[in-house]
Amino acid sequence: MKSRKAAVIFIFVTVVLDMLALGLVAPVLPKLMLGFLNNDMKRAADWNGIFLTVFAAMQFFFSPIIGVLSDRIGRRPVLLLSSLGLGLDYIVMALAPTIGWLFLGRIISGITASSVPTAMAYIADVTPREKRAGAFGLIGAAFGIGFTLGPAIGGLIGNTNPRLAFWAASGFSLLNWLYGFLMVPESLAVGQRKRFTWTRANPVGSLVLLRSHPDLWKLATIQFLAYVSHEIFAIWSLYAIYRFAWGPRSIGNSLFFVGVCTALISAGLTARIVAWLGERRTLYIGQFFGAVGMVIAGLASNGAIYMASIPVISMWNISFPAAQGIMTHHVSEREQGELQGAISSLRSIAFVIGPFLFSWTFAWFIDPRHSFHVPAAGYYLAAALLFTAMLMATGIKQPDFSAAKAPVTDRIPDVVPPEGVTSGNVAPLSDGLSRENIGS
């Protein structure tokens, strides 16, 4: 029977499998490119940069379109189309005879992977306003799980033949599509849908929504600074090699540790901290931890201290769902998809800017031609951006969720049943998705 349990699990599984598929491909894509380019590392590096930029550009242009489309036709068909498209795209990449075909596959994956805003909108549809931050934290855990397991599995199965990882990624995406097709109901009622317009779907026009309320625009600026800061991980491995002479195993272990910390904090702590402190304080406290962690990483004199910075930086993850929870409070239910599309556009812009910014900073400050030798300059820059975001966040107002709550005599469900699902056929959440996990 279709239920809210199936709906929430599907969104969690969708994000896990999408991130797992992306993670599967990450360690083998360079090897596949080298095979096409006669092992020319310089050309492979150039192509890798192009791939990253194009992927981010596709996310920037198509995230708002997909978000607005989900406001018009519903979340379910958009999510299903994305899973199906990703599955078929990975088959194209697995069979790619030239780097041109691989490049085409990367363009398509950038488009079809733009469904994360729709997944966030689905969560907003089925979760009361005052509990959305905890639910978004659950999605953060899904990101952590996917990025933790993906590279490990991809590196293992793609060690002898990199194309096997693409086949595995395709299988995960297609299984997710089948599960969603059979089990998942629509979350957006017909009466809540909004007409599709290109003005709203325009990647620049979609950002106009973020200026509809002073706090919303301030939050968008705060999030943009945070998204740019997050791209410091573009130099995580290079910095570890340069400073501590780490090899692939040490780097892989550190990234695995990042994923574990992200998953544990997002799933286990976010909802509880939000319930204790509220969204506003959770937002700036999380950014404070992130900034302090960046400073620790920059000051680290050995690999052990560098690793010790990871749990501190990971506490930063509590701020992202808190910010999104506040932002959903400032738009109508009919605009949740558009909002998530606009947020994703911000993230995509940061994804284009951040890697270049931190790579250039790292390169400039280790260049022997310059008098300043500060390899950790990128970490200090990220810390400065996060401290700025933290100070701005202290001026944000804590949302008043009382208007969204039912009378005292009525119990508020942890998740609002999706369209077509009545309270009589709503199954209780399993232990793996307890109420504590999603925001009570």
C-alpha cells in the first residue's frame, strides 16, 4: 500500500543512489579518459576541468527548469524521469567509443542529476514546516552515505575495467526508477500546482524568488558563501600530498571518514540540535564549527591533526538543513520546487567558482616565484568566508511556526501524507527512519 513511509524512503534512497552512482564514476572517470587520450596526463587534466565545468553548467541551467516543472506536473514524474535518464545515460557512458561520447554522457548526467531540488521539494511537501530542517538533515545523511560508499565501490569494481563502474551506476539508477514507479505516490496536490513559465524557469530569473523577502535574500547570500567554501575540498587531496606526502590509500581513508562523519551528524544530530536550539542558532553555530575546522586543517602540522579537523568541519553540516528549513518558510507551498531550483542554481554557480578559486589560491601561494609561501591560504580563505556567513546569520530571524501548527488538541503528524494517502493507510515509520531522524 502506498504510504508516507514509502515516500520518505524513496526520497532517501533516490539521493543515496544518485550520489552513489556519481561516486562510483568518480574514481574511474580519469582512468577512462586517459585510455582515450593515450595516457597523456596534461590533456586528461584539461578534459577533467572541462567535464567539471560542463557538469556544473548543466546543473545551473536545468535545476530551476526541473524545479519549476515539478511545481507544474508534480514531483513524482520528474523524479522518475531523472532516475530513468541517469540509468540510460550511464549505459551510454559505459559504451562510449570516444571521449566525445563520454563528454556527451557527462552533459546528460548533469541535466538528469538536477533532480535533487525536486527531492527537496518533495520533502517540503510531506513534512510540516517546523520539522523540515530535521528532514533535510536526513537528506544530508543520504549524501554522506552515497559519497562514502560510491568511490570505495567504484574503485574496487573498476580497478581492472573502468567501464564496469558505469554499468553498476546504471543498475542502481534503474532499480531506483523501478522502485519509485511501483511504490511512490505523488506529493503535490493538484490544487497546489503552479503554471510553468520560462521567467520562473530561467536560471537567472529563478533567483528573483530569492529577493522576494529580505531574510530570504540574506539566507541565499549566506548559503552562497557556504557553497563556495565547501569547494575547498577540490584541493583536499592535493594539499595532503603536498604537505604530508599522503598516498592514494591515506586520501581514500580520509574521504571515507568525511563521508561517515557527514552521515552520522546529518542523520543523528541535526534534528535534535534544531529541536534544542532552533533553526537560526543551528545555522550560525554550524558555520562557526566549519570555520574553526578550516583553521585547524590549515594549521595542521601533520596528517593526524589534518584528519582531526574532519569531525569539526563535518559539524558544519547541521547548518545547511537549518538554512533550507528557514527558507521554505518564506515561500508558498506552490513555490517549493522553484525555491529548491533557485538554491541549486546558487550551488551550481559556487561549483563553477569554488574549485577554480581554491586551486588558484593554492597554486599561487606555493609558487616559489612569490615571496609568500602559505600552502594553507585556501583553508584560511574558506574560514574567512564562513565567519562572514556566520556573522550575517546572527541577523536572521527565527521563523514562527505556530501558524503552521494544528490546534493543541490535534497531534501533528511527523510527515503529512502525500496526495491520495489518508491517515487510515499511513504506516508507521521503521526504526531506520525513526521520528527522531526526521525532525521530531
